[in-house]
Amino acid sequence: MTDIDDRERFAGSPAHELGLDCLEAGIDAAHPEAVLRDSVSLDGDTLRIEDDSYDLTDYDEVVVVGGGKAGASVAVTLEAVLGERLDGGVIVTDDPVETEHVDVVEATHPVPNEAGVAGARRVRELAEAADERTLVLAVITGGGSALLPAPADDVTLADLQATTDRLLESGASIDEINAVRKHCSAIKGGRLAAAAAPATVATLAFSDVVGDDLGVIASGPTVPDPTTYADALAVLDRYDLDVPDAVRTHLQSGAAGERDETPGPDTDFGHVSTHLLANAWTAVDAAREVATERGYDPLVLSTRVRGEAREQGLAHVAVAEEVAASGEPVDPPAVVLSGGETTVTVRGDGEGGPNQEFALRAALEFGGAAAETPDDVVLAAVDTDGRDGGSDAAGAIVDATTVPDADAATEARAALADNDAGTYLDGRDALVYTGRTGTNVNDLRVLVVE
């Protein structure tokens, strides 16, 4: 399903081939078609989602609502399972595909646009129209925070756009970013599920969040929200963010008790069931199987890697050096795998994304006369949705030749200082392109030590 563009332009060594094969296998395993094949089925009148069963004779209508980068792919697969039993729905995504019953609205990520506002409005209206004889299949996937903006009544789209820009550039974690987003939205932080009551809501979630916190995935539209207006204000203050006055005023009035809080942990959401169908482990485990089949000893370092991308790149180099020098924590030939989501504190105006910064920082250590890493080490890092940050590249694959000498090292350091890893790696023919993949379970990293 996933094909890395123009694979022959890479070196073609066994380590490169294995790294790329692991990437493709991980992304494919997390695609909704593969995931739902094992977790969703229709047997007569009974819809099964994992261990839960829904008797469709209890419902007059079955609808799909939600969004995110994998939203349309999930909708297509649900159509294949349910056929004419599905009555329609609305999905908002930046990766549209052709559907038969569900309307797909194309919007933008990571900064929301007017199409996303209109689509989110339709999603909420469909949820509000549901009654006790409606089964709502809520598709919640990574990217839904931007794609389902639904600004609160006194916040404009322009306010949300400016606030999103400031948050993304600040280095704030995704749970901090989404605490603010939830409290500027009419759909996030459990408000979609509240709008759908008393309908039965079955959430189908694909996690792009470290730790799989359902309240953070797409800002948790169908689960209770443990954060508050005061928490959101604290994020703005912690990072000294200059956001539009309307946003700060909105959050301040909420913290003062002048606005209803998002549904909190004590809210009765008995009408909602939640199914986490795919996450970073889904991709990492598939990559591990490929490594094993090729005769390599696999090690899963972690599926919860987070923090500054370049710092984590350096940490992965240290693991490669230890494996090569001592055979610890795994004997070469080995494949070390990780998932999660790194962040970038933006100080320059270059091109690239977290995986590209991660890869370039590692490549700086791999190359040069003083390098301790053997020449036959390859590191590949991608975002499983096929877009690393705001770039068209999924990520990069690097080795000792990516930064081959002192002059290249000077250029690479300058690129990192300007957040311009993408430009440098493009010049070294090291960028990995997959196109939109139809899924999103965060980053996948493959470290091959021959």
C-alpha cells in the first residue's frame, strides 16, 4: 500500500533496504483498512467493534462523524463493512478519498481554515440531531484538533489561526497545546459527545499522541476533559505567548466561572464507548516483525519518545554507538525501533519538520573523522501520515555519508540553527517521500546497526 518514492536514489545497501522496508510495513499496518479488518465486522444485524457488540435493530439510523488525517480512510472502510446499513455522515480531513455514503470535507492542517470551520459545524449539527435511536460512529484520528476547529462563539477563525501558530512555534507539548484548543472550541473536550446525547456513541480512535491519552487525541471530542480554562491560561503564560485579545479574554472569563467548563471527569458519559484501534505500537510492532524476518535482532527502544527532536536524534546515536561497541542492549546486526512525537522550538525560518531535524542531528554525529559510529549504521525517521511538520517529505534516511566532511558539518549546523534541516537533507538526496498515507500514528524511527 505505501510506496516510498524513487527508492533507487538511496544507496541500496542491505541496511538502507531494511530501513525503508520497516517504514513501509509500519505505515501499512496502521492504515485503517488493515486495522479495521481485524477490529470491526458485521455479522447479520450485529456490528462488532473489538469486544463490544451493537444490535443494529435497536437503531433507526447509523451515522459517521468526526475527522483527522485518517478520517476519510476510516470512513471508506466503515462503508465497506456496513454497506447500506450506513445512513451517512460527515468527516473533515486534509487527506480526502472518494466515499459513497459519508460526506468528506477537505480542510487544512496544522492551521485551521474556513472549510474546517464549516465541516466541524456540520459534524456538530449531525450529532445534535441524533436521538436515542441513533448509533453515532465517532471517528477520532490524529490531526483532528486542527481539522475540527469549531471556534467558540466569541473567538474568530483568525483568532484560532494566530493562536495555533504561536502554540506550534513555542515548543509546547501536544497536551498543553490541546488544553488551549479545547477551551476555544464548541466541539472539543467532550463537547461533541455531550451534543450527541442521548444517542449511542462509539468512538473509533487512531492515536497520534504519546501515551494514547484519549483526552488529547484530536483534543478529545468524545471523552471527559480533565483540563480547565485556568489550565489553558497557564499554558499561555508558561510560554509567554502573545495571542489575540479575544482568546485571552475568552479563557479568562471561563476561568472566572462566567462560561461553562468542558465536561469534566465526573460527567456521565454512559452513552459513549471508546475503542483505541491503532497507535504508535501498531507501526513499531510491524516494523519489528520485518527486522526479525530478515535475521536482525530487534529492540523496541520506546513508543513514547518525546522532547526536542535534535536532542532525541543525539540520544539515538548514543544507542547505535553502544550497540556497535559493546553489543548492549542488543547484539548487532540489530534494528532499534522507536515511536512517539518529538517537537521543535522554532527559532529560524527554514524548511523541514521534527523528523528531519532528528535525522540531521544524528547525521552530524555519524559523519566526520571523529565519529564513533560505524559506517554501516542507517537511521530512518518519518511521520506516518506522510508529512513531517509542514513539509511534503515524510522524513529522512541518513548515514555516515549524509554529513561527509567538515565543510558539510558547518553547513548542517547552520541548517539546524535556522530550522532548515529539510533544505540540507534535500541537497543530500536524503528526504523520504511517501505522499499522504491515509493514517496517522505519529513518528516511526528505524535504526539499523550492521
